[in-house]
Amino acid sequence: MFTIDAHLDLAMNAMEWNRDLRLPVSELRSREKGMTDKPDRAKATVSLPALREGNVGLVVATQIARYVAPGNLLPGWASPEQAWAQTQGQLAWYKAMEADGQMVMVSDLAGLEAHLGRWQAASDEHPADAANTPIGYILSLEGADSLVTPDHLHIAHRYGLRAVGPAHYGPGRYANGTDATGRLNPAGKTLLHEMRQLNMILDATHLCDDAFWDAMELYDGPVWASHNNCRALVDHNRQFSDDMIRALVAKGAVIGAALDAWMMVPHWQRGVSTPESMHCTMEVMIDHIDHICQLAGNTLHVGIGTDLDGAFGKEQCPYDLNTIADLQTIPALLEKRGYAAADIENIMHGNWLRFLRSAWRTDQ
């Protein structure tokens, strides 16, 4: 089944992990054997061939670069200008993949429909893996720290940026994120105003609770949450509370279920827990999807946003997933839970497509 993944850090993997994502996952793992600089070496799950194998024809692909002020122990860049430069290197990688015929940017309604038509035609001819078909990507910025000024948002919009998550981890220049607290600051409110003027998608993922509620009150443009799970199942501020999920549903948002194990199962200990020891399987993803559906009263507000290889690999994702191609096991798992065919299509791709068509139709 055609699948949309609403959150993949492809350029980060290519640039900072030095992975040639045109290669099969097996070769990426082989090339990294013996490397110890990162805990997920030789455990990759994502590559462009694996996306094609899994019929994942459209993704939301990120730029990401955090600014870290003195005293902030998170990894990142020492100035907003350096962070901006990092995102521009990531953009250059996406453009290189376009030039090589591997990817195609999707930034408006006409481009979306054209890409869906190309992918459908290719799938009809090559149903096994839609061989040689470019992966469509919608460009998103995870954490707004790299926008040196609000004017940089306009520059980014001109080169194709269509979604922005104002925060990531810790304190941010525009909004505080995971493991931090605090309401939107004046710069964050200005950012949301400029985003609305450009009809950009607000990604509510990673906003701390205070900033989340500010954003829900202030932003009347399109809102989604590209990769988030449920606090009722994993009690951590990274997840959405039931009230937050209800607020997103009221906004017409779609929430992408993520596959980072610590977000899926409670009491995960980094460097200690394993997917096997914590019984983290793809069924757990369905638990989070089902919780959102039960709160919404329908299947219209949840999709897939895996975050696979977002600085983790096989050591921190469901143990019954080998590569991203195994997203194709989700329909059978949903069917086993009693989900109808139309509901499964909603979750695999339909909700994201409905959201985009609605958001971009107003931008004509």
C-alpha cells in the first residue's frame, strides 16, 4: 500500500552520519562495521532503495540544526549563523539527490498531484518496489533556531520550505522544546505570524507544554504533528497528553506515530534497554495509533511519522522491523485490530493527503 512517512531526517543522516542513502540498507550497515563514534553504527534502517521497497513514495524530510547557548550541554552550533549554514548544506544534499533523479521536491498542490500520478504509474509497472522512481519529499525545518531572523523564514519558503517546528530539545531561540518549559517568547510569536502570512504548516512536535498551548491559541493556519506518541502510554513531556491530542483534533491536525522505542514503551533506559527486553514491537505502534483514534472518535487524525534513523537505529526501534520497508506490515496489524480497509488507507496515506490538499488549496 502507498505509504507516507511524515518525518525522516534524511539529510542529517547523509551529512552527519556520512551515509550514501542511495545504497541498500545492508550495504550501509556493512560499511559501518567496527565504527563506534555513534551508538547506531551498522544499525541503519533507512535508505532510498528501502523506501521504494516499502512503497513509501512521499516523505516529510527535514533540515535540522540546533543553536546552543553557552552552558547548554546539548549538541548543536555555537551561533544561529552556523546553524543556518548547516541547514543550507542539508538543502544542498536534497538538491544533489534531485539532480541524480533520486528525489523530487513537492511544495504545492500541483506538484503533489503530479508526483502521486508518477508514483502510481511506476507502481503499476513495477509493483515490487517502484524501481527508479524518485521519492517525493516535503521540506520541513525541525527546530527554528537556524532561522537567524524572521526574514530567513521567507528565504527558506522561497527555496521550498513548507513546514516548521519552532522547537526541538531544550531551550530554543523561538520556543522551548522537549525537557524545557516556558511560553512562546516574542520572537516565537513573530515567527508564527510570518508563517501564517506564508500559509506554512506549523509542526507542533517537540513544543513544551506551555509553548504548545500558546501556539494552539495563536496559530489559525494548518497544524500537524509530524512524529509524536501518547503520554497516556508513555508518561513523558515528549508525548502528547490526551488534552493536547483533543486540541490537535479540533484543529484538524494529523499526528504521525513515531518508532523511537523510548517514545513507544515506558521506562526505557538509554544504553541499557533493548527492544527485545522491553517487548517493543510494531504492535506497540498500533497501541499509540489506536489511542489517538479512540480519542478522536475516528481514524482521520493519525498517520505515520517514524523518525527512523533520527539518531537511532535497530538498537532503539521495534525489533520486528528490519528496515523502513517493513512499514508494509502495518496494514495487517491494523486489520487484526478490526480496522476497516478505508481506515487503514487513512492511516497509511489518506490523512496526510487530505491535510495537504486542504492546506495547499488555500494557497492558490
